[in-house]
Amino acid sequence: MFGILLISARPTGEFHGSMPLFLGAFTVISVVLIGFGIVLFKKRKEWVHNSKMTYGKIVEISKRYSRDDHSGRFPIYFPIVSYYVNGLEFRREADKGLAKNCEIGQEIPVRYLSENPYEASLAENTVPGLNPSIFFAMGLLMLASAIILLIMKS
């Protein structure tokens, strides 16, 4: 099993090190990341299937600057869109800023859930929440790394 380590930190018996434990942990973490990506993908697909489309108008524009833009030359514009669902007005600020200035009164597509119109996205193809592709990419990279390390070890 494990050999006894001497004070010089050299194994006295057969010692395999922490590589199998490391590879096992790496594999488990990568499978969990891929599984989490699959769950997020299914939730996003369900959200798109259950959502409805409407058009809203830009009623206000919030202008912000990046932290590293000390001179204030490159503003980022966050439009605030007003849209109506069942006669009630809802407002939503864009999650991502735009590099170009929008115009107040401009129409923008809004995708929303009829059960909760506050949960909306200001584009036809975007969905609020985490993007599963990040978890897929990280999980696949970690799994590939674990396989490469296992091959190199053998």
C-alpha cells in the first residue's frame, strides 16, 4: 500500500504519489461541470419555449464608463426599455451595454415569461441567466487534461 516516508521525504516502499487522486478529482469536477452545463442548457431551452415576444421602446439611456477608462472617452450605453404585458407596463435595463448610442423611442424586441414578465431579455435570441457553454468548455478541457495526464503517466 503506502510506504513510510523517511525524514528525507523519500518513499521507502512502493509509493504512487497523489497522481491517481488528482486525476480522479479532476475527472469528477469535469463531469460535474458538464452535468451543470446540461442542466443549464435544458433550463434555457425550456425558458425560450415558454417565453413570448413583444416589442418595447427605449425610454431612458444610462451612460456608464469602464473602470479602466479614466479619460471618459469610451462610454457604454445601457438602454432602459418599457414594454407592456396584459396592459401593465414593465421596465427592464439591458444586461449588456452597447458601444453606440441608442435613441429614445427606438423599438427593441423583448422576450419575456408570461407568468413573470419581469423576467425578460432584451433580444430575440438571448436568455437571462448563466451561459452553459462556459461550463461545457471548462468541463471538456478538464476532462481532456485528465485523459492526457493519464496517457502520459502510463
